Amino acid sequence: MTQNTKGPLSGILVIDLSRILAGPYCTLLMAEMGARVIKVEPPKGGDDARAYGPFVNGKSAYFASVNRGKESIALDLKADADRKIFEKLLEKADVVVENFRPGTMEKLGYGWETLHAKYPQLIYASASGFGHTGPNSKDPAYDMVMQGQGGIMSITGNEGQPPSRVGMSIGDIGAGLYTAVAVNAAIVHRLKTGESTKVDIAMFDCQLALLENAIMRYTVEKEIPGPLGARHPTITPFEAFATSDGSMIIAAGNDSLFIKMCEALGRPDMATNPEYKSNALRQKSQKKLKDEIESVLKTNTTDHWIAVVSKGGVPCGPINNIAQAIEHPQVAARNMLVDVPDGSGGTLKLAGNPLKMSAFPDPTTRRPAPDLDSDRDAILSYIGG
């Protein structure tokens, strides 16, 4: 692959001031879609994520996972010479992405108002904890803090157990995804009108937006949702069930699927039980219905019942660990595990790009994540020295 990878964002230049995860995940997606992404990092140590494990030959695999395919230049934005280089980059850039605490860019002299006046073509994207407005705008934020404050931890885990975080960084990843969506919309807006815009994404806002039906349930029913383990809050049966050797998921999302499930389990009588005739009734009798279903499932193995229930046309599946998930045949078929050089002669296996587009290729390899300042000469040549 080259830096001019074919994609819908080919020809777009992104200056990436972000670090750790939310901003870098946004710019990773843009790089995957063909944009040229130049990371501007502090000279001493670069992106904080370079110090996060696990390490392969002394290099952070964590950093590599969200910074592959980008370029790096180390600039001290408080030093005059480096500021001149940075400003030459901004002259050529389409987008600048940062995830500093609000006010930081203004202190450096690179806030939205300043940049918009000087570089009218430039789209400015910020991902921060609470956004650029509101009483908590200047508060620091990390993923775990946002999971707690945004309400997601309150509905995660099992009832009666201590608080549990979502098993991945949903605060950062959610903000990165929303930032990428907004930046792409801003690019389309600029194409249509010639007008650039500021994108202001708050991790806190994103957590609320990701709460799916929890906010709606509270505002309608006035009951505060809590953790339900592996159970859907409004559909029954739609959860994890015990088998003789483990657990499986059955998702009978409507009355028709419930009837098919009962038939597949050899219990058509459950489908005619007045207590289970509708989803609302099944919700009220959830515990009793689960006991009845598990009394059947515990007579045989997970593999047996997945084969039986899926043959009956009911969505179901195992609860895979990570090793089992990436060994699934769909992973290879969908190119969802790609090879990325680790910079030391080896190869990392990293998650592929889920954005599949018929007009663009999806290579099985990606360019490596850059070493700190490794592209300095090429970048200086690009901007004219």
C-alpha cells in the first residue's frame, strides 16, 4: 500500500494532533478510507499511547492498532520554527483533528476562530470529554470516567453486583466514531457550499447517544434502568441461556420467532401458554420462561442446541472468547484480520476495516504505524522545506 491508497477520501489531508484513542480512532478510520493522515506529535515521547503495552520488539502494539497507515512528524507547537512548519501543513490541510482539553488550542493560538480566519478551507474537529460548551467543558476526562458519568456503567453487568465497565473503551471509541461521521459530513458540506465548519464532539454526549432505549425507558416509564446481565431490557426471550456444557444466546425477537423456538426445542406447548402469548406477557413472566427454556437446554450441549435452534430459523449463537471470535470463518471471508508490519521485521495481526465499499479495494495488508518523527523529511519536502 502507498500513502495514496485508493478510497473515498483519497486526496484529503488530515493533520492529526490527537493522542491515545478517541481522536486517533477517528483518524484511523479516515486513513482506512484513503485520507493522508499526518500525526503531529510532541518531540519528547510523542503520543502517550506509544508507552502503552503490550509491546512487540520494544514498540507498542496498542499504538500500532490505531495509528497504522499514518505518518509522523514531531513538532513543538510552542517553538517558532516548528510553528512555521505546522502552519505550512495547515495551508495544505483539509481537516485538523485534536482531542485536547477545551482551551488548549486557544492558548497555543490555534483555536477555531483563529484557524478559520486564516485557513478558510480547514475543517476543525475536536473530541473532548464534555465538549466546548457547558459548565463541565474544561473538566478532564478518560474513557472510564465517561462510562461512569454517562450512565453506561449503571446498566452494565449483573444485577446486585459491583459496577462493571463495558469490556472495551466505549467512551473513546464512541467519540472517535461520531467524530469520523461528523468530519465526513463536514467534508460533504464543504463540497456543496464551500464552507468549512467546526466539529465539536463530547465523549459525554456520545455516551448518552449510545444508551439506545435506556433514556427513552426512563423518560416514558420513570423507572431508572439497571444492569440485566445478558438479558435484553424489553424483549423476551432474548438473552443467554445455560446448556449442559456452557451457555448460548437465543434472540427470539418477535412472536413468530418465539413460536419457532418453542417448536425447535420440542416444547410447542410453551407457544400456546397464555402467559407467553405476547412479548409484553413474556416480559412479565421472564424468570419462569427462562427456567422452562433452560430445563430443555440443559439436557444437551451448546453445539447441539445451536444446530437445532438455528435450523429452526431462530437467531442464536455461542458466547465466543476473543480467540474463538477471530477464528470464525467470517473473519477471513470478510478480511477482518489484516497484516501490519511491526517495524522490526515481524507482522502484527490487527482488526480489519468494517467499512466495505464496492468501489474500493480492501487489501489484506496495511502500512505500519510510524515511528516518532519518522516521516519528517518527506513531510518537509511536501510543504516546500
